[in-house]
Amino acid sequence: MTAAPLRIGNFSGFYGDRFSALREMLDGGEVDVLTGDYLAELTMLILARDRLKDPSAGYARTFLRQLEDTLGLAHEKGVRIVTNAGGLNPAGLAAAIRESAGRLDIPVRVAHVEGDDLTARHPGSLAAHAYLGGFGVAECLRAGADVVVTGRVTDAALVTGPAAAHFGWKPDDHDRLAGAVVAGHVLECGAQATGGNYAFFGERDPRDLRRPGFPLAELHEDGSSVVTKHPGTGGFVDVGTVTAQLLYETGGARYAGPDVTARLDTVTLTQDGPDQVRIEGVRGEAPPPTLKVGRNRLGGFRNEVVFVLTGLDIEAKAALVREQMGDALGASPPADVRWELARTDRPDAGTEETASALLRLVVRDADQQKVGRVLSGAAIELALASYPGFHVVAPPGKGSPYGVFEDVYVPHGDVDHVAVLHDGRRITVDPPQDTAALDAVPPPALPSRCRRAGRPRPLGRVAGARSGDKGGNANVGVWARTDDAWRWLAHELTVERFRELIPEARDLPVSRHALPNLRALNFVVEGILGEGVAAQARFDPQAKALGEWLRSRHADIPEVLL
């Protein structure tokens, strides 16, 4: 007997997302399970610092407030809730939910998943957590949990867990699990699948974009799904929005996770109606033999000052203040000193702000004193003794700590993956029996080259892009919307051409992965973000706008495509 489809929605893509989304998803239409993703690399560091101040903290308190407002409605509708808002303390959040439910007299069963916390095994780390899969969530749901709280699981595990519980999937159902992983990856960032942050937003009625609804997926027993949203909500779902999210923070054809390795080069997307995109054909392989562990540690201290340079002689003004600051910092400057001049000024400007450029100085060192009062004093003492028009955006502070994110890998068997049921029973989740190393996928065949003459135009006139971060690396997914544009893009945007268009990548390792089914290329730039977002080594520390910068660069685009 074929199981009924499972409707899974999302109500949070990050810690700080729209507070009302949980109620909107409950009120908006039919749904079986609602998932909330609260954890990012930077969030784990923030929660770790919270836990240092208060050992009972370490979870996303926002979720608890959201749930107090909606738990009764979810119970009435029979909607189950699965979230990684437990962060570093899933047991603590589960206990807080039980207390809240008791106070509100709502009879719900709350379970949680633990075992991801490996901090004690990694001395010097503020937090070290393994990315678990979805089978712990599945055990909780099979035992009747209404709310399941996890710590660090993969984002897609919030979907693979409910799907495995509902359809009875086993760990070796690789194709089906891979389909759920792809659906989960589309859902995990909330409104990014329904028109948020979308490259071609200018083609839509602005009213569509003011308040995008949150996405949901109708999953089927064979692993296929249809991505959609509640009727009447803002935003839109089409092949482009789903493609953009599929490329977000991914790399090559193999998208590895603890449950399965999904083959992104097998994904087929079809517009199935208004605001409906069908995902099918996804193939899966056994997961890799190791689990990723995200480590956050204190990297040192940082400080910055932004000098405002106005009017004429911008370059000379910048040179003068750089020399003066170099002299003031003395013979033992901070270990890392970075200058960046942003030419935001315009000639013959109509306002003082548009006549000004920004010169940014960032310093880092293990010694807080070297980036604190020494820097602050040196900058402020120049107020009457430097370039004409001297002022700064804000006075520099005393220096603040920054974090560093690192990946390490451990065998599945080194992690005690445990489902703690609502009645207190503990079920150990066995590691997968079948694993497979992540070998490189041979380059796919590309379409014939489009050889028509072109003229310089922004790349974004024919290609969309979405970019993001993974530790110190960034990825830029670029896709074409027509077969003719793909024929041009596949041959035009080589690694060498990418480096020309993105000069910051010229001296860094760059890999290109072609995904013809999606008419897409995915570029991974290693090291462009330094030691990760918490280190703030770059103007855009999470590479959120790297894809939009690429789209603004000019290439010789054939007239027929414009």
C-alpha cells in the first residue's frame, strides 16, 4: 500500500528569521510537519558564548517564544514540529518546552536528539559538534513525538527524518533519501525558495516580493517532491527560485551528508503549475565513511576604523593616513593589518556623502592590547594632524574577540547518536552499514558552443547566481534560464574567466562543477573568506553578494541572448 504524500513546511531559515512565520504556516493551509532551521556556523559560536555565561543556555530562545504563541494551534491541527533550535543544549530546550506546555495545559509529547556535542574531545574549542543525520528524528517521530528538538544536524536532516518515519524508509533507501535531501536543501533557507534574494527579482511585480511566504514540499514515497507555498502568500516558486537554492552552499555533483550522498547532477526540475516545481530523478549513493564536525574556537582579537576621505586627492589622502598609522603602531604592529579603499565617491557630487570614499583598516592579533587602545589612540590623535576633512565613521573600540571555524572529520562510530523519547527512553541510532568514499565525478558532456558574435554586457543579463559560505570557502552557483544561454555560459565561464571577473580569486584555488540538468555551473573558491565568517576577514564575510558582483561584470554576450 502506498503511503499518502507528506507535506513538510519551513518556518525559519536562520536564528533571527521572521518571528511570525510559524503562525503563518499553521494558519496558511494544509501541512503535516513544520521544520525550523536556526543553526549556522556563526550561530554555533554565538550560542557557545551564551553558554559560557550561563550553562543552562545554548539554545535559540526565540523559538521558545514562537512556540508559546502557537503550540496550542499546532496541537489542534495535529502538526508536528521538528527543529534544530536546541543548538548546544537540546535537552535544555526540550525541558523548557515541556514546562511551557504544562503551564499552558497543552498535552504534547516532546523528544530530543543528542550525541552531536564533541567539544570535550577537542580541547581549545568553544564548541565542536558533529553533523548528524535524520534517523534520530525519525525514531522520535515513530514513537509519537509531537515536537522534536535537535542540536547540530544537517539542515536537510529536518526533512529526511520525518520522511523516513512517514514512509518507513531504511538507511539503504539511498535514492529516496537523496530525494528528501534535495527537498530539504530547498526548504532549509525559508523564503530563499519563494523569491527572496532572487537574482531576477526585477522582473517581478514588487508586490510579490514585499513579504514572501515560506516554502513547503509535498514529498512522495518514491523520493520525488513538489515544492510550493501556501495559497495567497507572497513571493513565487518557479524553476529559477528552486535552482538558485539548490546551488546555495553546495559544491560538486555529489552532495554528501550523514544519511546519503545525493547526486545533484541527476536532479530534474519541472514547472508543474503556478508556484509548483516538481523535483524528481534524484539518485543517491551510500554516505561517506566520516561525519563532519564543525569546530569553533577563539581566534584572537580584532578592531577596525573607517576613515572618511572626501573630495579631491582621494588616493593621496589614503596614502598619508596609512603612513601615519604605520608610524603610530610602531615597530611591533598587530599580526594582521589590512587596508581597503572603497571608492564610493563621485566627481562633482551633489552631496557630501556621495563625494566621499571609505578607507577601512582592520587589525587582528592574539594580544588584545595590540588592537585596542594602541589603535584607538593612534587613530584619534590624527584628528587635527592628517588629511583635510579628517573624520571617521565611528570611534574605534577597545578590540573584540573573534572566532574561527574549522572542519574536522570523524568516523560515524565515534559519535553516540541517541534519540531521547518523550517518555525518557533512549534509543541508539546505529551508524550506516554501507559507506562510500567521495570520488570525483567525471566531467559531464557539454552542449555545442554558441559561436555568435557578442557585445560587452553584464553577465547577469542572461545568468542568475547565488553565493554563500562554508568555513573559509565560498561557492558561486551560476545558472542559465534557456538552452541557448546554457550553450554560451558553459563555454564562456571557465575557471580562468571566473578569475578574470573576480580578481580576489586570482591567486586562490578555484574549482568548477558543471550540472547540465540544471543548466548550471558551481564554482568553489577556497580561502577567500579567511578563517570563516566569525573572523570577518572580508568586506562581505559570508560571500552573500559574491554572485551579484559576478553578475555585474561584463562579458561578450551574443545579441540573440539579450
